[in-house]
Amino acid sequence: MRVHTYEKAFLIVGAALLVVFMIALTYTSVAMGIHLPGKVAMVDPAALATTPPFDQPGVRQTGDNTYEAVVVGQAWQFLPGEIRVPAGAEVTFILTSRDVIHGFHVERTRINIMMIPGQIGKTTYTFKTPGEYLIICHEYCGAGHHFMFGKVIVE
Ligand SMILES: [Cu+2]
């Protein structure tokens, strides 16, 4: 079998790029600790009403400039539907779902996390610019999916 010179060069470049991507991926995940937000713990979705912190969804101040937003997703709303934090504060979102899989995406930010029944999701973000940020469910969750939204108000 005769492999054309250009074809050979293309294969070599393609293979080399794959190696470069694997090294970059390994470096960012292992050395820099950058990874997708994943489950941090399990929770019984039927017992959310009696399981802290989900028994009291809402925003709490946890330090000088740090806040914790506990949010429960359910058909078809976020609890709480409105999250108020001061500009520049570091906000840790702790999320789960009461019923089916929902999505939690805050527009104009990198916050994009799944709300999975039984799992607790966690992500931290600092809102630098004051304003209203729309929270949308980006995982189809039933008839009222397109009405499922909330907002983060940065003051
Ligand atoms: Cu939805």
C-alpha cells in the first residue's frame, strides 16, 4: 500500500495534535486543578425538607466577603427564585433537585451546572459587575421548562 506524502504528513500532524491535547488536558486537570463541576455529595431527594442545608434554601453570609447560596430546583422553579449578593463577593452555589434533572445556568457567567436528584452540585463564582443576571434551566424538565427561571441580583 502506498501512502501519499501529504496524507502521511496530515496523519503525523493529526497524531501530534492529539498528543498535545492530551498533555494540555492532563496538565490543566492534574497540575492546575481545573475540572467540570461535579457531584460533591449525595442527598436523599425525598428528604430535602429535613436535610440541611436544603431545608432552608437561600443566601447566607459565610465570611467577610463570602456567601453561600443554597438552591433547590423543582418543576418548574428555583428555590429561592431570587439571589441577592453584593458586587465582588465570592458566592458558593450548593445545588440539588427535588424531582427530575434540571439545569442551572447563570447568563453572562461560566456558571453552568446540572441539578440532579440525589446529588449535590457545587460551584463558586465572584460577581464583579452589579446588575441582574438571569438564571435559566437548560435541561428539558417537562411542560413548564420554558417558564423555569430565576435571577441573581448583584448590588
Ligand atoms: Cu428545565
